Amino acid sequence: MDDESLQVALKEWDVVCNALCRGQQHILLRKGGILESGGEFELEESRFLFFPTFVHQNADGLKKPYRQSVAVVHSEPTTIHFPGWASVEKIFRVPDRPRMDRLADLHIWDTPLIDMRFNYRPQYPLYLLLLKTWKFFHPPQIENTLEFAGCKSWVPLPHAISTKGAVPACSDEVLEKVKIRIAEAFAD
């Protein structure tokens, strides 16, 4: 594998993957999949493809304009189309709910989903991941297999997927402004 290919994907709702790849959202929230080394928190992977999931999407967890984007399906597709990929620019520990609410315009999630993220395993901190995202105009695809099934965030792929041809979902300037907003909202 080289710097222009990836062999791991992060499972995320299709509607969120699309918002990230369109530059409508630049963040993800996570409690699991984070390691601590040298006093710093980091993800298992810092660069990854988006692996869109469909069955567990919940329109009630999204702001109204995005709810109609959720298709009701009873099984995952037989082919996975990777809409884009991301690199983690920064990881922030979310200090509390009021400060997270200051960033409501930076994501497509509605109140019930944010509540669920805070209430799930409350003994563990919630982390906000600032992502630099790239979109594929011709999404690479692979066959969906049983190895990809189940409740897991990270999916190792059978072969590396090239990232060539992907374009940034937003400019570096936009991403820097989002980073500053987050840092200011979470400052003590």
C-alpha cells in the first residue's frame, strides 16, 4: 500500500458519508476506536475510506432537511461504493453538551442523536474528529461480503483502494475556520 491508496474503511451512515463528501459536514463524533499513546488520543486509523451503511440509519436522528435522504432498506447493498475518504486533522475531547450545542451548524445530526452520543457509555468521554475529506467522482466499489457485516467501526479491505482522482470536499481555509470555531467553543 502507498500514500495514494487505503485498505481500511470506517462504517458510517450513508447520509453522513454524503454530507462529509459534499462539504456540508466536517466532523464525526466517537467514543470507541480511540487509543491513548504518549498522553495523546488518536484513532486506530488516521486515514480511511467511507464505508456507507444503510440499514441502521435513523431519519429521526437527523435535522429535517436531511431526513428525506434516508432510504428505508432491509439489507445492506451487495456492492459497496466508497463515496470518498478522509484524514483526521485533529481530535477534540468534547467538554460538555452546552459547548457541543454551539457547533450545531457544523453537522446534520438532530438533538436525539446528539443526546444518544452523550448518554451512551457516559463514563467514557466523547470525541469530535475534525476531518479533511475527499470525494470520488467515480466511486471505487467492491463486493459486500459477510466479513464486512456486524457492528464494527473499522473494516479491513481485501485489497488497497486508490485515492487518485479524489478532490477535496472543501478548501483548507474553510477547514481552518471550522477548526478555530471548535477550539473556541471548547475552550475553558
